[in-house]
Amino acid sequence: MNSAPSPSSEAPAGVSPPDRMWAPPRASLSGQGATADRLDGIRERVLAGTRIDSREALFLHEHADLMLLGELADFVRKQKHPHERVTYIVDRNINPTNVCVTDCGFCAFYRRPKDPEAYVLERDEILEKVRITADLGGRQLLMQGGHHPKIQSDWWCDLIADIKSKFPQVNCHALSAPELDFFSIIEKRPVEDILRDLKQAGLGSVPGAGAEILVERVRKIIAPKKTTTDRWLEVHRRVHEAGLRSSATMMFGNVETPAERIEHLQRLRDLQDETGGFTAFACWNTQPEGVPEEHLYPKKTTPVEYLRVNAISRIFLDNVENIQTSYVTQGMKMAQVSLRFGCNDFGGTMLEENVVSAAGCFHLAPIQKIEQTIERAGFTPRQRNSWYGIVDERHGRPAFPSCAEEALPTPPAAAPSTGNQA
């Protein structure tokens, strides 16, 4: 598929020093001269429903003031979700193990195999967590476990099959692309075969974790042992071909340039044009406090930068229906603001969360607080399932899609044209 040339060639090489902070454009400068003219042209294209290209997205990132980005992102959200409804899912995050040999410098959660704090949960403990989730009306288990050298896909197949037999109403949203790729490597068999076995066991969807920034320069610095950019995308392609949906993510604010953020979004949009398999996109900023390689990272990005990146994602990812806020990392108030910067989904209740909380984020919230936050932003809250079918009793209609079989990935008939550049 042809796409706009990657903007990353314009980005400087190497690592930005930790004290170097990206500065947002001044609103007074964005309203003057040639910059204002080009911003007006891009604005007109977005309001006309025309796809913008990567150069235009980068121009927005570098020159648009926050209010313009909010206007455009909110416009795109309204076009896709005109009923002013914000969804969320009752779910739980379970990490069956914290053992990982990938040694990502930004991860405060993992432990090496012989670390005294390393663990593998017993099956009964996992099932008890699932039972509590199901009793609370939970619809989803987000389960990931790092790269444990001795836990292979058959262990996960047994676990998922056990959960599905006891709690059929709860979907297993499990195993990131890097984990699936790790199984393929250590088991010496194609990832397609691993996905077939997991799907047969009851795997219903796949999370988008492990994407970080889908640019090799960045990955070689922050996660040199993790799955490459091309392989992350290829695993998700195989997930979609297997008849499963997945989500997509971006963790920004580490050593990447603005152009590399846009390259990441371009790669996701290209794959979505091909497969139609992504249900949603979510982004959040790196949480650098207390991680193993904190010295490599700049200070944590500001809430303003989160809103900027989130809005550009909503504008650029025109083929992804849903954008999730990240209240776990941003807090409830900023998540509420993000509902006017392109987000239409509040993510999960996350009845248990371990990974980002290990980096100092403790923003979990009960269902009532989530609903109140959504309502105070002027939206109607509704519970959903993993495939964005509405399962809320207040909806008054059966959920669709209600299961993985009803949510098969559907490639778009044709990718939207970008037309002429502004």
C-alpha cells in the first residue's frame, strides 16, 4: 500500500538529553502568516472529511495551538460517534507472572527469573480473581505476563480454556504481540499456529501493548531486546487474519521525536487500511520515575502534551473507530478533558492494575466515579464489551457485536484518499 513518505527522515538522530523538553507552539505564532494559512488549509480538509497525510499531521503537532487541535479532534469524534456516548468496560488486569527477560529500561514492574520478588500466580489464585471480577459484572480480563523463559503457549492455552469453561461471560483479552512473538521463537513454530491454539482455547482478543514507539531508532534505545517494529505489526496482521480483533497503543514522551510519533501513527493507519482489525487506539506518556534506566529519559511530559498527541491521533487515525483515554496514567480530571480532545471511550475499570502502578500511578477508579466523570463532561456513560458492543441494560437493545465471531476484522473497501496537500 502506498502511503505518505515517512517523516522520520526529518528527525535528528541520537538520543535527546534528559533535560531537553519539547516546547508547544505559542498560540500567537500559529495565527500569523504562512503558518496560519497552512493551518487553515488543514483545518478545512479535516472538517471536509478528507484524510490528512503524515506531513500535515506533523505540521499540526509542531504548529497548531491546543484549541485548534481540540476543535478538530472533537469534530472527528462527533462524526464517528454522534450520540454523545462514552463507553467503558468492567474489567480486571491480571499479570500471572512478573518474570521477564526482555529488560525494558522503562518498566518498573518486571523481575528477572531468580529475583526474590519474582512470582508466578497459582491457578487457584487466578481463578479467584476471575470469580470476583465476574461477580462484579466484569466482561474482560486483560492478561499479560512478560517474557517468562519457562512459561510457553500451552500454559496459557490451559489457563484460558479453564477460565472460559468456568466464566464464559468474561472475555480473555490477553497476550501482547511481543509475548506471542516470544512464544514463536522459543517454541520454534509459526505465530499463526500459536494463535490457532489460543483461539481454540478461548482467546477472544489481543491487547496492543508492547508497541511503545514503532520506530527502530527508538526501540533500540528503550527496548533493544523486544520485538521489532515490523514484527509487532506482522503479529497483529496474523491476529487479524486469525479472525481476532486487537487494540493499538503508543507510549510516547521518552526519546522519540515528534516526527517519530507521526511515523508510529502512520504505520498503524496503514495496517488498519489493510486488515480493519484494530478496535481502538490508546496513548499515554512514559512514566519515568523509578524505572531501571530513568537516567535515559527526559522529565515526564505535561498534560498539555498528552492532549496534543491524543488529539492528533484522533484526527490522523481516521480508520480507527475508537480512541481510549488513559485515566490510569493521566488521572480522572485529565481523562475527562480528553473526552473533548477526541476520546470516546474510558477504557476499563481495571479492578487490579500492576504495571503502571509500579511506576507510581495510582489512578484506579470505581464504576460510579467513572460514570460521574463521563456525565459531568456532558456525555452518556454506557458499559461495553471487548468488541465495543453495548452491554448496558440502559441501552435497551442486544449487544452487537456480542462475541469475537460477530466482530471479525473487515478490511476497508478502499483506503480514503489524502487528496492534495494543504
